[in-house]
Amino acid sequence: MSDREKEGLTKLGSQGTQYKTDYDPTLLESFSNKHPDNDYFVKFNCLEFTSL
């Protein structure tokens, strides 16, 4: 991801993110899809998964 694509993102890739224990939708960040005309299939396999 280029610096230009990271504009406006403060948490994605940050090593200093402070994670809250309560629900906080302001933690969610997004970025533009480079190829909006493409269909995507995303599969995530993980024996153990923890989400903050």
C-alpha cells in the first residue's frame, strides 16, 4: 500500500494502536478498492482467531 493510499488511515499498520475493551466503531478504518470492477472471494483459515 502506497503512502497516498494510507492517507487518512491512522490505525492500519500502526505499531502503537491502543485497543479499547468496549465497542467503539471509530476504530474501524477503510481504504479504496483499487479494482472495484473485480469480484473477490476471500477465505480465511485459522486454527485460532482473536478479534479486538
